[in-house]
Amino acid sequence: MSVEYLPIVFFLIALFYSSVGFGGGSSYLAILSLFLTDFYEIRSIALILNICVVAIGTLVFIRNRVFDLKLFWPFLAMSIPFAYLGAQIRLSQTTFFLILGAALVMAGFFMLLRFAKKKLDSRKFSNPKKLALGGGIGLLSGISGIGGGIFLSPVLNLLKWENPRVVASLASVFILVNSIAGLIGLNMAGTFQLNNDLLLQLIVAVVIGGSIGSYLSNKRFNLKFLGVLTAILVLYVGFRLILLHGFDIKI
């Protein structure tokens, strides 16, 4: 695939991910890692695109009164500082791509679990449990350049916390604040790097896709099949990065 087709691909990614409350960071990283070699540039672009998509989704959830700060604040309180710290960690290119590969494999696995579950009962979490989950996933999101919602949302669904729509709204806000914190962390560490020409095209693509996806989310449009295909793609690229940078095996 040529770089010229990336805006179309990213439009489709944003369309799907925003429909389930995600920003698409895992897939942005997966696709960009096939075309760009500077891993700091990959992380920076992915975080900016995440912010563009989930900012739209967050506004939609707030307008529809799904957002509940009383339920969400413990997740956010610990995730923000840990995402900031994770983004400042300097890694070698090999180490970064191995961590990214492992994160993508986890993300793909959790996505498959998310779509395999048909109906979930609701249960309450204590604040310490929320703080621990938020901090752990926030740190991982900062290191890898993923907003973290793709880990948090399936975990909460599997642990039966609240209903899927409330979880999706939390995931959207979680990704937004962690992506901003991660971006600030990259800037403070001097590792914030961009390809401005490519970035502008991708921003336009994901904003359009994210706007449509958020609208479809409000209409409860079903994109389960596309979600499974996306999970398979994320798994493939994750395993590919691990094999290439860990074992020098090309697939």
C-alpha cells in the first residue's frame, strides 16, 4: 500500500473506533510503523490523531448525558500522571517496537474478547480498584503512544463494570486526557516530532471519520464485523513487530 492511501485507511479506522468510543491509536501505530521509521514521530502523530477523534466522541457523550464524572474521576486521577511519566521514558528503537508489538497484541486480543461477549451484567468498583486500573493502563498508554481506552474498555466490560455505553464514554474521556498528557510528556522529554505534511492530511481524514463514527455510535450502528477484522489486523502487525525486532524474522 502506498502512503497516498493512508488518509483513506485512517478515515475508515477513525470511523470504526469512534463508533465504539475509541480513538484508534493502536491501529494508527500499527499502520504508521509500516511506513515510518522514526518511532518518536510515530508516537507523536498517533497521539494527536487520538485527541482529534476522541474529542469529538467526548462532546457527543456529554451532550447525550452519558458522561458521569463521579464514576470516572478515579480512573482519570491516576492515569494522567502515569501517562505523562510513561511518555517521557526514552527507549531504543528496538525496545520501543517490542513494547509496541506487545501492546498491539494485547489490544487485538482484548478487542476480540470485547466483541465475543454478548451481554454483560453491571457491578460496582471501589475507588482503589479504579485508581489502580487507571494508573497501570495510563503508564502503558504513555509508553506505547496508545490512549489506553482500547485496554481499559474491554477489561471493564469483562469485569462487568457498568453498561457498555457508560464504559465507552469513559474510554473516550480516558483516551483524551491520557493522549494530552502523553503529548505533553513527549514535548518535555524533547521527543515530540512530526511530519507536518502527512499529519495535516491524516487529521482531516480522522476528523471526518470520527464525526461520522460518533454519529453512528449515537444511533447504535453495528460495526461488529469490521471490529473483528480490525482486531485481526492489530494482532498481525503486533506479532510482526515482535518477530522482526525481537527475532529478526520478516513475515
